[in-house]
Amino acid sequence: MDFARILKTIAAFFREGNYPFALIGAFGLHAYGLSRATRDLDFATDIAAQEELISFLESIGYETLHRSAGYSTHFHEDASFGRLDFVYVSGDTSRRLFGEAKGRFEMDGLEIPVPRPEHLIAMKVQAIKNDPSRTLQDMADIGFLLGLPGVNEAGVRKSFENAGMLELYEEIKRRK
């Protein structure tokens, strides 16, 4: 996958449409110092971008594999375009996620915002809740993010509590 090319393409779409966006997933983690192999790009954006974004992606050859109110995934037959995943947020969540984004991912002169560690953790908690098979990898990522200086642990605990998974939070804390 030509990550730099795709990042530039997607960032240009968001900026031209004046849609807020942030890089999440493996590249979001990389912005905070955790590097791991990946074969896709993951973004968060406001739900207002969904219709136009999906039309744009399909116009450049992506097939929409899944679409719901909160998530979409897209695949391109050309391996250099690869797979893209989008998380859609709205309202107060959108304002906080994009307004408080503090990380930055840089590649080929392009700078892309990355949500605060607490917001990345909240998304990972939701991902585990929706797909428990992700638990091991996501828990390792959460443990790393929790170890960063200045992370609001009470807010992280609340994310686990809201998802009905407080025992997983307590397990992470025991391991630290």
C-alpha cells in the first residue's frame, strides 16, 4: 500500500470539504511512539462527511465492503490503494475528538491530526466490545497508551465502565 499517496488523497478530500478528520489505528499509535505492522489506514471523521466521502472513494475505485452509521470499510483492487476504515462520530463526541486532537502524524511533508490517547483508548474499548476477538491486540495498545505521560486515567476508566468492561481496565492496571 502506498501510504503516503493515500494519506495525501484522503487528507485533500477532507480539507477541501472542510470536514474534521484524524488518523487513528496503527498510524495514530505511531504518532505516540508505538510502531507496528499494518496493511490499512484508519480515520475518524464527522458523520456529516459520510455520504460525500463514500461517493468520493467509490469514484476512485474503492469498493464499499461495509457501511453503518458509525463505521465504513473500503477496499481497492489495486494493492497500492489497499484498505481504508472510517469511524464516524457526531455531536459532542465530534467536537471533543477533533477539537482536542493533540497528536500529529507526519509523512512526506503532510501533517495529520491524531486524537488524544484517551480518545484512541475509548475507540479501542468500543472495538473490543463490538468484536471480542480484538481483545489481545487492543489491550496491548491500550496498555501502551495508558503509560504515556498526562493521560487522564479517570476518563479512561470511565470509557471501560460505560462499555460494561471495567474488569478489563482493572486487569490492565494490575499488569502495570
